[in-house]
Amino acid sequence: MKIFIKNQNKSERVARLIVSLFLIPSPFVLEKSPNEYELLMELTPFSFAQFIVGVILLFNAFSGMCVIYRFFGANTCKV
């Protein structure tokens, strides 16, 4: 049984990559304190959630596999 089965087409992977590139730097842009050394200690829950979603989308873009698609049996890739 293969773990990583490609189930996304190329345009969907590119879209996920672009969205992830905007979401991943959010903790560095949406900070609470103006002190740059306390940046990672004072994350807001919203910016942390955006970062996590961005990392998941980046994984999806590079691997070509979406776990939610696999769970529901969807496949947008013509293999």
C-alpha cells in the first residue's frame, strides 16, 4: 500500500503553493510587540493558525497528496 498517492492536478498544486507563501510569514508580520527579539514568544493564535495552514498547504503542494481528498476518495489528478 502506497502512503503518498498523488491526487491533485498541477494547477491546484501551484495555487496551494502561492497561498502557502502568503500564509507562512504571517507570524512575522502579525506580531503583538514591536520588539523583534520577542517575536516567536508572543504569537497570536490567529497568526499561528495561519502559519500551520500554510505549512500544510506547502506540504500538499510539494507532495501532490491531500489527506482530505484521500479520505473522501476524491482525485483531481489524471494519472
